[in-house]
Amino acid sequence: MKAAVLIGIGRIEVMDVPNPEIINDTDVLVRVKAVGVCGSDVHYYRTGRIGSLVVKSPFIMGHEMAGVVEQVGKGVTRVKTGQKVAIEPSVSCGTCDQCRIGRVNTCRNTLFLGTPEQMQGCLCEYVVMPEKCCFPVNDKTSFEQATLSEPLSIGIYTVERSDPPRDANVAILGFGPIGISVLIAIRATNAIDAGNIYITDRVHERLNYSKKFDVKWCGNPDTVNVVEKISEFEPLLLDIVYECSGSVDAMQQAVQLLKPGGLLVLVGIPETDDVIFPIHELRRKEITILNIRRQAHCTQKAIDLIEKKKIDVDWMITHKFSLEETQKAFDLVANYKDGVIKAFVCP
């Protein structure tokens, strides 16, 4: 089969690789139809690593995907051949202490699609996944919509974990697909209906889209002092800040924006290994920090929101590329070109 293979920093080549095969009775062979280019994929593309996860080339990236079931193991009952499916990229063991208490996202033995030393990714023609990771979607749902269930599930999980008061005043720093998913989840579930929401991002087109959601204010941190501007609206400062960009500067802004007793929710993935926080400001304000690790048990919730038309995700689908154009797709996303929100590679 054909695969887009990372052969070095910033270098992707389409080449022939062996077809994956069904080994276990619960395996499902899926023909890949759409792959979303995620910020974490871009980290591997630009730096070759995320923390201790270091790429050893050649490596196939990609974890946001949807496709069609081509073949199933003899023990599979969840899906059938020819069915359209969205994929949950995390394969949890189901037996460790974390899995037993429902924390599949912190499974001790997790394998994640497109992660070094765990699993090759889905920027290719076929993948094999356990049936528990395959979620049927209806025929009216496009492959791109189904793929968006992955980042949307993270947004839903983030809102559930942060449990905002209905009158909370919050900021979302970074309005890429994950920040967008957090805001979609807030609005779709009416988690906040009386408070104000503030948005920041460096891409002008994304800020324009944020206005669809009746936000109080949106702005570019490169052109305006975010802390000063939001403080004009909220002199007592904010209850929650969702940091969705992975930017160290945004994390510093988040601490300044929070009121005493506020909650800092770290969702974005930094490129650096270490982040320095103003510890005395954190201490004096008694700020709580909540880290978000992917998601748990929210994939079906995301699919339901899409299929029941409770949310509109089509506007997030801004660019599509063929498998042969994967390098072009990654360059676009890595450099925030052409107002990109979500780029897809469609083998």
C-alpha cells in the first residue's frame, strides 16, 4: 500500500509499505478515507519529538481518521464489512489500574495511533485497529465530519473535567481545532450560558469564526495586550482559562487572567519539555491547574452531536489534500497559512 512517511525533520515521502494484516480475532482492517492533520503531528514533523516520544524515521504519522471497514476478525461484532467508521486512536489495555477505574486515557500500557514506539499512523491506505476503537457512523456523515469526532471528543472531555459554573467567565487561548472543540462543547451542552467567553489566536480567520459563537471579545495576542484588554471587561478577572495552544506565553497570560481561586486548564501540547510558572502568583491566588490528557469515553458523545445536527463542524473543514500532497498539507498547517483551521489528507 501507499503511505506518507516521515523520513526526516520536515521531510515526507510517499512510498510503498507492507499492507497491515488482521492478527487478532477482534481486529478490523479499515480503508483510510480521511486523516486530519493535528498539531501533535506537526510537532513530530517540525521537531521529531513530543517530550520523551522521539521519532525514529521512517515513521508514519496521523491519528485522526475515518474510513470504511474492509475486513473483520472472526470475533468482531461491533462493525461489519462495508460500514463507515470513525476511529478512536487510543488502544487501552483494559486491565491496568487506570483502565479499571475508567481512566483509559492514562492507561499504563496505552498504544496510540501515529506515536513513536507505539503504533505507526494512518497517513496511508489501510490500518488495522481493535474493534473497540471503531465507531460506526451513518451514511449521511462525511468522512471529514467523522474524523472531527476525535478533536471534538477532547473538547467534550475538557469541559466535563473542568465542570464550569453556568455563569463562569472564561477564556480560550488558542482557537485551533482543539480550542474550537472546547468552545463547541461549551455551547452544545450549555455548560456556560450566563458568563462571558474570550478568545485569542494568531490567525485572523480563526478569530472571525469565533464570532459565530457569541463570544464577548476575540483578539490576536501579537497585536493587542490580551491581559489588559480582557481585564477591561472583567476587572475581577476570569474563573477559568483553557490554554489550548501549547504556547508558553499563553500559559503566562492565563495565570495573569485568572482570579483568586481560578482554574487553569492545560489542553495544548508545548514543544518545550519544561515550563516555568510564576509560582508566587499561583500560590497567592490559589490557582488550580488541571491537565488534560486526550479524552476518555467521549468519542460516541462527539459522534452523536455531529449526527444529530446539534453542532456544525463543516466550517472547520478548510483544506483537503491527496496522499501525495501530504508534505504540502503539513507545511500549510505548520505555518498557519491560508487561514487553515483543519486540513485533511484523503488517501
